[in-house]
Amino acid sequence: MKKKRLIIHTGNISIGGQEKMLIEFLKILPKEIYDINLCIEENKGEENYLEKFIPENVKYEFLTDLKLMEKLKKQQNSSSPILKLFYSINLKRKKKIAIKKLNKKLRPGDILIDYDMGLLRYINKLNLNEIISVGWSHAGLGEKLKNKKKDKNMGIYNYIVAINKSMKDGYINNYGDRNIKFECISNFIDNDLIKEMGNEKIPEKNLGNYLLSVGSLTENKNHMELIKGFERYIREYNNGNINLVILGEGKERVKLEEYILDRGLEERVFLLGNKSNPYMYMKNSIGYIHSSKAESFALVLLEAMVFSKVVIGKRNIGVKMVLENGTYGVILDDLNEELGETLNNIYSSEKRVRELENLAGERAEYFQEEKIKVKEFIKKICYLK
């Protein structure tokens, strides 16, 4: 039987949750059935952290070169108005180059999977004659798009896959009048690989007993609220035994570092930057805190649960879904106000710790079933029932 050609588009292959999900997605696609082609829009050089995890049977290429990406990064970080203007111009140029290269690759009969919906603005520029197109949505609630071009282009996709029910319902409500079919498939992870990677030893020797949080140092990841809540815990409950470790990098680093130093927390709160293997830190932690303001699917929270850890999350759709509204972990509305008392209640009771650890391990197994849904969906759109 001739293999069905899948063309999968993504923005980059760096260290984010969406990128990690892409790797898991690629791994479960049977190489005997599919000719898998991954088109990565941005070549970030040393920041292509997950490139080494792309399965050997997947053919992949970068749609733009490293030199252009380095130029864009320099212009983006510049304070010069002229370089900022060039950044805007070159950003559009980058997209046009990527679209042109992708267009040359497409053939009638292909299945195009836009895994990060990064093609939405320009998908009308692609020749999709006799091609089934799928938008895989990882963010938002399926809201009506304010950008008129994007809103119009939504109707070009044959399928939209949402990663939670609320997102799917939103898309149906706002785009149900278009000729689009909607699916809901949650994210999933490779539990065995995560456990294996967790066996590596962390290089730091001074972390002590610590709670962990992983995420880019951006406003949405909300680490300031987390640090303030943790500070109240150690001040109000006189706790000198537990520290806080945060993995990730971003533009909020300076602000967070200044707060940590100003409050004398430098021996209690550690910002360790990006780590290609966060799982060894998860395994060695005593619990995980997910502080994001908004999340469609709390992937890193689920990864921590593989190690049967106490998990605490700030209330958002992704956290509610993974923890099933608090059945399998603790959900808080305000980390600054509630975290201290919550940590004290948990870690002053060995029984409560073991209960939460057992619930987390149980929940981590549940999402393995989503792998079957992915395989069935891809078969369906390829008419390979």
C-alpha cells in the first residue's frame, strides 16, 4: 500500500510545551502507513532543543535559514527605532519565504497539518487543491478572531482539532457556520521516556528539599505571584526546610531577580534558566506548582504527575482539565493569598502528602488513551479506515 504523505507545519522546535507535544505526536504515527514530512518555520540554531528527539523516520527541514533568524533576533532586541522597523519588515519577509517554500512542497493528495495554527494568516496563499488541511489549536477558547484576515481564513481548514472541550465548543459557536469539522483530542505524553529522563542526576548540590515550577519567565506564567505566595509561606509559617526552584528563561528575569534580592530570598528561591531535561528536577522535587494565568492544557503539570508528585495549580482551563476540577490535585485562585496556608496544610500532614501523590500518579495514566484518538483521527482523514 502506498504511504499517505503528511506535511506537518510548526513554528519552531525549541523547548515549549506545544513543541514537546509535537514530538509525541510524531512518535505515534506509524511509519509503515505514513510518509511524514515536518516543515519547521524557524531555524533557531542552538535553541532547536528538541531537534534531537525528532523520530528517525520523520523527514524534516527548516523553511527559513539561521542567518535570517539571527538577524531578526538582533533587530527585535534592539532599542533603535530603525532596527525595530527592519524587524517588522523582515518578519513579514520570513513568513513569505516560509510560505513559498512550503507551497513548493505540497502535492495533490497530501494531508497538511498546521500543528500550531501558525499558517492561519497566510493559508490562503497556499495551493490546497485536493489537499486536506487540519488546524491543530493549542491555545485560547475558540474565540471569534478580531483579525479580519485570520477570521476569514479559518474557513479554509477542513478540520480544526481542539485540545479541550471548552475550546471545541467555542469554535463551534463562532465558526460552526463554516464548512469545518471539529474534533477534541487532549494532549498526551510519553510516561516511560519521562521516567527514564528523570533518572539523570541534577548538577546543583544546594537546592535542598524544593518545590518546582517550570515555564518561560513571562507575565502569563505568573512567577511573581508564585514567589510572593511562597515568601508568605516561609515568613508566616516559619518554614526553613523547603525551597522553590523555577526553570525557564524570559524577559521577566530581571524583575524577578530584583524582587528575590530585595526580599532576601536568594537562598530560598532559585532561577535556574532553561533546562533541556526538566524531568530530573521533577523527580527530585517534593511537589510541583503551576502558576500560569491562562493555559489551554497544563502539559508540564501532567508531566510532574508522572512522578506521583503533589501538584498545585492556579485556576485556569488547562489546570482544571488536567486535575479534573481539583479531584487529582489542589487548585487555587490566588497564589499570593492562598499558597502559604495550602503548603502548610499539605506538608504538615504525611497522610495528605501521600494521598495527593497517589492521586497524581493515577491521573498521569489517564491521558495515554488520547494516543489512540490521534491515530484514529489521522486514519479517518486519510480514508484509511
